[in-house]
Amino acid sequence: MKAAIIRAHGGPDVVEVAEVPDPQPGPGEVVLKVLCAGLNHLDIWVRQGRPGTSLSGSHVLGSDAVGVVAAVGEDVRTPKVGDEVIVNPGLSCGHCEFCARGDHSVCSDFGILGLSRAGTFAEYVVVPACNLYPTPGHLNAEQAGTLTLACLTAWRMLMTRGRVTCGECILIHGIGGGAALYALQLAKLIGAEVIVTSSSDEKLGSATQLGADHTINYKRQDVVECVRDVTDGRGVDLVIDSVGAATWPIDFAVVRRGGRIVTCGVTTGPIAETNLQALYWNHLTICGSTMGSAEDFRQMLRAVTVNKLAPVVDKTYALEGVGEAMARMESGRQFGKIALKVTE
Ligand SMILES: [Zn+2]
């Protein structure tokens, strides 16, 4: 089969589309014929070899996908051959203390498809059957193929960790990225007030069309001052941060007394100073969040289905265009998810 692989860590030039052996399903596993796969920042980190990523031989990239079941291994009851499904890329052991209580993304052996095993940027991928869910009927292949990792991440940040409620005010940094955009869409579904930031007026305009209540261009405007203006000096209830080092000090300056900061990513770097006095004096809560549990996934999928939430797809490439697609993501020019159309 054809697959987008790396044989060594490095820049965009280490990615190649090559012929590799067709994967075979083990017990409890399913072979999917991939229709469409979605890019995430994780793909770039795996390619670059950030800490936590290791490589033995060639490795197939990619975490998100929609596909059709082509074959099933032993002991698989559902799905059946021919079913169209989407992938929850979170891999958990199923029997540790954390899995036993349903906290699958806290699993002591947590992994991600495309990071800890062969990924979705291929004609076929093998996935545990318990990671597959029926595709919501209102989504096209590009939307379904780019939904899961980022929307699950946004769901857990907002709902499970951030415990957002109707009428609360939320700040979302860096609108345009997958998790940030899904966070905006989900927050508007439940009736929160949303402030978004970007360096691009075009992206801020698009965010307004998706329901953002207030926009801040951080190149021209002071984020802290603008948030104070919008909230009459009170601050926001919740900050959703996937940016990291660059926005961490801002989070503490804009959150209200007793407010929450949830972080899920560090696109500008992982090391930042924390003012512990601000933390305890203002009764703040800091939460880390990575992807989500099976229950988070089920709830996210219900919310997407019932509300016919439409994922924003920035651009679609053929599998052979994977290098160009990754370059677009690294440049930060995208608004929404980038898709790879693998088969028609
Ligand atoms: Zn586990």
C-alpha cells in the first residue's frame, strides 16, 4: 500500500510517500481503508522527534481518519466489514487503575495512533475495534476525517476539565488552529461568551462568523487591556490555552478571581514562569488536558451529531501532497483543519 512515512526525524524533507507492506489485524483489531485523514500538530512533532517520540525503522504518520472497515481480526463483534467509521486516536491499555475508572487518556501506558503505532496517512491502517465509532451522517469525508483528535481535545478542555457553563466568559488564544476552533464552536453551542485572539484580521473575521463575541488582534492590541474592557475589569472565567510559553503570563493577567486555566499544548514552547502568588491569592485552578476518555469521545460525538456541528476544513490535499500540507500547518496560515484525501 501507499503511505506517508518517515525513516528518520527531521524537517519537511524527511516525509516521503512510499510503498509499504499492507498491515494485518491482530485480535480485537480492524483494518480500515482510509478515505480521508486529518493533520495535527502532533504529526509535526513526531516528524521532528520531540521528546517522547522514538523511531524504529520506517513510521507511518497520522492520527485522524475516516475509513471503511476492510477486514476484522479475531474477537471483533463490531464494527463489520463495509461499515464507515471514524477513529478515536487515543490508545490505552484498558486494564490499569485509570482505564478501570474510565479515565482512558490518563492511562499509565497512554499512546496515540501515529505516535506510538503506525498512523492514518496510508491506504490502510490497523486500529483497535474499540477506538472506532460510526461517522456522523451530516459530515462529508474531509470533515469526518479531521474531526476527532482536535474536537475531543477541545471537548475535554472545555467540559470535563474547564467545567464551562452557559453564560461564562472564555478566552481562546490563537483562533485558527483545530482545537481552538472546535473550542469556539462547542463553547457557543452551550451559550458561553467567547473572546478569541489572532494576529490575522481575516481569521478574526471568520471567527466572528462562527459566533465569537469579541476579537483581539494581538499584533495591534494589548490582550490584557482588551479583556479587561470586555469584562468590565472582572476577567474571564476560563482560559483555553494551546499556545504555551507565549500566552502563559497573559492567562494569569486575564483570568478572574477563582477562575480556571486549561492548557493542552505548547506550540510556542513548554517552559514558562508561573506567578505562584497570583495562583494562590486569586484561588486559581490550572488544569492540564490531553485528548479525552471514551466517555469524553462519546459525549463529543453526541454533541456534534445532535447539533450538526460543521468542522471547518481549511484545505484538502492528496496523500502525495502531505509535505505541502505539513508546510501549510507549520506556517500557521490555516484556518481550520487540513485534510488528506487518501482514496475516492
Ligand atoms: Zn490503562
